[in-house]
Amino acid sequence: MITLKLKRSNDTFSVPAKYGIFIVFLILVGFFLLSNSRFFTAENLFLILQQASPLGTSVVGMIFVLIVVGIDISVGRSMFLISTIVGYLITTSCYACYRKYFAGYWS
């Protein structure tokens, strides 16, 4: 079996293709840092981490699935279904009953 390795010596697109997402991320962070003085505070960073944690949890779970070669693409559909159900329960009166019942535990 013959394998071919192609090596480009003058590949001008290798740096943006390899590190482009990091460059865009740093540009966005710099823009928001200059536009709002409260962006780079500890409170805001913790809020960003708190809002990104459900997605991060599902990403870690998906990585485990992909590592064991069990490719499963239904994670997005399951997340959508669960978030729709939770949103519906929050907006209905059923959630108010649960909130009344558990109010003593959360306060």
C-alpha cells in the first residue's frame, strides 16, 4: 500500500486555520473589555461560567460517548426537549405549587 504525504512549505492559511477561533475569541474579549468597565469583574465571570455550565456538562458527556466509539447525535434533540418541558413547567401554575412547597428549603 502506498501512502502519500503532502507537505506545503508556503501555506499562508495555516495560522488562521489553526488558531483562528482563539484569535476571534481574544478580539471579542478585548472589544467587550473596552466597551464596558464591568465586563471583566469576578461577578460577571462567575455569571458567564454559571450560564455555560449546562452546555459544558453535555459536552463532557458527549466526549465520553465519542471516546467509546458510540457516536450519538441525539444529545441536541434531548437538550431541546428537556429545556422545552422545563420552560413549560416554569410558566404554568404547576411550578408555583412546587415553589410554595419547597420555599422553606430554598430560603
